[in-house]
Amino acid sequence: MNTTPEIHRDDLASKTGMWFFLFTEMLLFGGLFIVYSIYRFRNAEAFHLAAHELNVAIGTINTIILLVSSTTIAMSITAIQKKNKKLALIFLGTTILLGLAFLVNKYFEWGEHLKEHIYPGSAVLALRGQGDVLFYGLYFFMTGLHALHIIIGLVFIGVITAMIYRDKITSDNFVLLENSGLYWHLVDLIWIFLFPLFYLIT
Amino acid sequence: MDLPLPPVLSHYLNLTIIMENEKNHIIPYRTFLYVLALLITLTLTSVAITQIYLGTLTVVLALVIAAVKSSFVLRIFMHLKFEQKMFSIAVIAVVLILCVVIIITFLDYLYR
Amino acid sequence: MNTKTGIVEPSFLEHKGKYKGLFSWIFSTDHKRIALLYLFSILTFFAVGATLGLLMKFELIAPGKTIMTPQAYNAFFTLHGIVMIFAVVIPGLPAVFGNFMLPIMIGAKDVAFPRINLLSWYLYVTGVSLVLISQFTGQGPPDTGWTFYAPYSFRTTGNMLPAVFGAFVLGFSSILTGLNFLVTMHRMRAPGMTWLKMPLFPWTLYATGWVQLLATPIIGITLLMIVAERTLHIGFFDPTLGGDPLLYQHLFWTYSHPAVYIMILPAMGAISEIITTFSHKTIFGYKFMVVSAMAIAFVGYFVWGHHMFTSGMSGTALYTFSLLTFLVAIPSAIKVFNWISTMHQGSLDLQTPFYWAIAFIFVFMIGGFSGLILGSLAANVHLHNTHFVVAHFHFIVFGGTGFAFFGAMHYWYPKITGKMYDTRWANIGLVLFFIGFITLYGPMFYLGFKGMPRRYYDYDEVFHAGNIISTMGSWVLYSGLAIIIINLFASLKSRSKAPSDPWGGKTLEWTVPSPPPVENFDEIPVVTKGPYDYK
């Protein structure tokens, strides 16, 4: 056996692994985009009308929330690189708060629909016609899956924040922070497409 | 990345070189804020545009704007502009494959 | 022996780490131990799937009921398919031989993410457990076929949820393995090993890795949609709610066709290794072999509709998919030509692995040609859902991946175990297996052509003779299989000791001891020559 222990760290491998994982997420949501595109094509009018029932204001605010949160997590990397631990923690904390705000908005948005008994499988929805069933089915499924990824992302960022606080991530060793940023940006990217496809096709 | 290390050198190294090609590249805070401003502007533009009825052009425009926003997120926030070209090529390839799958699926639904 | 210190290092089998006994295996992040964990699991589930097949064939030995009810038959072929596809053939070569050999063949000490590698195995075991649980809980085992077609898959009272979720978890395992291998090859090749000096088995694992990465998520999301149909009545595939069952088929096959390339590409890579070694000659057309592997992976993405020719797709879709299906056959044909050309004027060493390789080429070609027949639209109308299809995919998947798996088992057996298997019994097993294989699946081409449907519990008397022959073939196959497996296990107790390079192979795994030490190499080699440097 070698007597001198080898300290091997390959940050590029770590980042490459994260990018490859992002590709799987892109294809996962991609499958839903396939379904969306087909059913929108077949039910153009119904989708167009149903989109009117979504709250563009909340949707826009949520879009901007995620864009800002992407900015803050990107800036946290700059902060760490500049050895500014406190600023990095502030940026990450902001990112988490913004993510939570997104979820709260979603909760109220969904609540509105549930109050009207609009949800997958509901009798009210079935009565409204097949186009509406598909629109709302896709709406709940896609924004639901997206919200699940927000939660996963927040947990990931939370763990990273704790690691920075305990100096396990520093200006010499921050690939995990970069990777959490990449994941968060992906969540933002998906929403960048979900937003117009559900809220703006009026 | 593919340079062969002389055996002598690898034998005595006990710290593997951290292979980061942009170890010291730091993006200024300002850059991120400019990009954010641009992204918000594009978002508000897309909301405004889609209030006007333009038929199928509405969807197309909304998606084009989304694509532009995405390219900024990918290139600046996700650092693709400063990484090895291979990453950008891979991202484009994945998107293209998805697009081709959608197009081929439409060959069924369009012509039924 | 470590040339620096003069100490004989223990092999990875004897290595004493943090844990003892069973835990030293199930908590190990050593790619070699993980490979063997997979081997043990996969052989177990293969035995389950093969026994199911044996019983199905016994049911079919005569029309009418033989040993089981029609509902039981549906459950049998469903489980047979799920186990064989998701638990045996898709993980198969990558999880066992990819895990064991890839790092060594590229001169690395392990894969890029050893702990994720172990997680892949945990996910594998979890996924298969969920599938098996579906058999014994709920209102009866799944009866939809492994393809879970809508709308039956969300209307049946069979216990779909654990099975579907189990398949989802298995998909995740596959994704992580592919991801691991891709990063390993990108970052951990030995100094001097450029991409075009990498051997062909790693290259096929590379092409496979991209398919695992980019295709598997599609079935992941499709399975989640089935769950949503069953639990929430979401309506994506329910015609009464506006959904299109055909869209399910599109989504399902968009993964499941590339999946067959996950199955066959590593098999082709292993065959390339075996043929070069036992021809004592470098591979003919190395670059074409590399490009054809990538081409199969790429074009294979766009042919899925050939599983749906009679489903009601548009004419445009029909001929597009047929054309693409013919195109994807070309790179496979290139490989066959190159294997034959490699053997031509080589110095042939007729060993068991080489026999498996030749048998592979024979059955793979039959399977491939029958695929072209099925890819022709007019013929497909007649042959779809008949036993012709069953013959086709058994020739090409069992014949292809299966034969390559057994060839690889014998080829790398000395390296993995440090022993030699009993050649006589290995060859007897192979011959018996081969005869059984042809007898079992050959008649199915004829039966299908004559119109015998697949997944049918019963059949017309006119198909009886062919079925008798086929079922007897299954007995011969099964006994051949038993001899092969028993021989490999029994040989573990032999006193033979395999050298580092029993076959005269030139790739890096033959430069390390048999079995290899934990870290594979004393020193990472510096590569200066191509992978098959025979002179």
C-alpha cells in the first residue's frame, strides 16, 4: 500500500456529475412538455380559455421571485470566492426565504382552485369538458412536480448553508455550493417555461 | 486534461492537482444584477405581449422570450459561458433531442 | 506483488476493511464488490424470471388449461417481463462487468462516485423488492404485461402501484450507474489514454451511459403519470376524460426502445473484447466500431414507433419510423462485419468465451434480420402481437445480451475469481443451452407467421406441434443453464490458480493480478499504445 495518503479531489468531476444529473431532470420534465404540447394542440381553444382563470399577477410575482433567488445564489458563490462568509450566508438565506415565498404563493393559488373544486379527478372538473380536465391535470401535475423540486432544492441549499456556517465550504472548496446553485437554477429554468405555457397563452 | 504525467511526477505527488480551469474566475455582483434586471424586463415584456391577441404568434413569442431568458440563466448564472465548450454542446444536444422527439411525436398527431 | 514495497497485497476478496462479514460486502464502495453484489442479485432474479418462463412454456405445451388459470398466465408473463427487462437485462452487463472492469480497463482505481455506486445497488434491490411485493399484496398481481399499457393499466384491479413504483426506482438506479460511468470515463482515464485509445467495452458503456441518462427519465415520468391516473384520475391517458391511450405508448416506447440499446451495446462491447483476445489480432476498424456504437445510441432514440405500427398512428409516422428503423440496423451490421473481419486470418484460440461470441453473432443476426422483417410496415401488420415478435426479441435480447453475458462470465472469470472454470462442463453446458435455445425460440417464428398470438393463454390445435417442440426446447435450455451456472460456482472450489493474463489479452485488466487488489493498480499506468496491440 502507498504510505503517503493521497488527497484526491476532482471538482470538475463533481460539477460534471451535477450537470449530467440536471440533464435527467430536463428530460423528466421534458416528458411532461411532450404531453402538454400534444394536448394543447388537440384542445387549443379550451387551453386558451382555461389559462384565463389563472392569476397572471401571482404567476409573474412567482417568476420574479425565482429569478431574484437565482441571482442571490449566484452572488453567494462570488461572496464565498471573495472569502466573505457573512455575505454568502445572507445571500443563501435570502434564496431560501424567496423559495419559501414561492411555495406560499403556490399554496394560496392552489387553494383558490381547490375552493372551486377544481382538482384532478373532481366531478366539477369532469363536467367542464375534456380540454379543461387535461389543462388542469397538466397544471397541477407540472407545477406540483416543480414545487417538489423546489422543496428538494431548498433542503439541498439548507444543507450547504449549514456547511458554510461550519466552514466546511470555503473559498478553496466550494464546488458543492456551485452544484446547489446549478440545481436551483434548473428549478428556475423549468418555471421560466411553465409560466408562459400556463399563464400567458391567453 | 489529457496530458500524460511523467511517472516520476505522479509517484511523488501526494496532493492531486485540483482540475479547475476557472479556479480564479470570479463574476462581479454587478454582472448578476444587470442580468437580473434584463430577466425581469423580459418577463414583464412577455406578460405585456401576450395580453395582445396575436393568434399562434403569441405562444411562439412567449416561448422565444423564455428561450432568451433561459440562455442568460444558463450562460451567466450557470456559468456555461466560462466552462469548457463540451458542457454547452451537451446542453444544446439534450434540448435538441427533446425537440426532435416532440416533432416526431407530432408526425403522428398532426396527420391522423 | 507491490513492486515498491515487495509486499503481496491481498486481493479485493480478502481485503479487511472497516466492516466484517456480510457488512463488508453490503457497505462496500469498492466497485469490484458492488459488481459482485449485482451479480448475485441479477443471477437470483434471472433464476426467478427463467423459472416463470419455464412454467409459462409448460402451460403452453397443450391448448387449454395445463397447470394454471388464464388470470395466472397473465400474471406470469407480466412478472416474467418486468423481472427480465428491468431487473436482469437492463442492469445486466453494465452493473456487473461495467462495474468490475471499467475502472481497471481505463487505468483507474474506482469509479468517479463510489458511494453513489453503492446507492445504485441499494436502489436496485429496493426496486425489485417493490416489484415482488406487488405479487403478494393487494387484489392480485399485475396482469398488464411489462408494458403497462393504458387504459387497462389504470383500470385493472391488479396491484399496479408497487410494481410501477418499483420500476421507477429501478430506473433511478440505472440513471445513477450511467451517470457514474460517464463521469468516470471523462475524468479518470489513465495518463496517455486518449479517447481513441480506450478499449471498446468502455466505449459501449459510454454510449450506453448517455442512453441511460437521457431516456430513462421519460419512463420515470410516464410511470408517475400512471400512478396519477390510478390515484387521482388525472386523465392523461383516459379517453373518457380526453386523454389518448396512444400517447402512453409513445411515451413508454420513447424510453423502452432506447432501453434495448442499453441492453445490447455493452454486450457488443464485451464481444469485441472476446473476439480480439481470442483472435490474437487487433479489432478490424476500431474507429468504425466507436462511431457505430454512438450511432446506435443516437439513432435508436428516434425509432420507437415501430412498436406501434398497428396502433392507429398516422401514415406519416408509420413510414418515418419504418425508415429510421432500417437506418439503425446499419451500424449494427457494421459491427458484425468488423467482428468477422477481425477473426479472419487471426490466430484463433478456441476457448469457451470465444464459442459464446460466435454463437452470439449467429443468434444476434437472426434476431436482427427478424427485426428488419418486423420493421417493414406491410409484414408488421401480419406479424404484430404474434409469436414472431416473441421469437425476435428473445433471439436478439436473450441471444444477444444473454450470450454476451455468459461469454463475459467465462472470459473474466479468472480475473474476478483467480481460478479457472472447468472447461469441459462449460462447453457441455453451452452446447446444451444453444440447442435448447434454438429449439425453444426457433419454432416461434413459424408459429407467429402462421398466426399464433402472443400473451394468449390458449391457442388453436393447429399450433400444437410447434408448441410441443418449443416447450421441450425450454427444458433443454434450462438444463444447459443449470450446468453452466453450477459449473461456475463449483469451479470456485477448485485448486486452480489463474495467472494475470490467462488468455493473452492486451487490455489493462490483464496486467493486474487475478483477482485484483483493492486499488487495482500499484501505480496508475501510463498508456502509450492503442488498446489491442497485438503483433
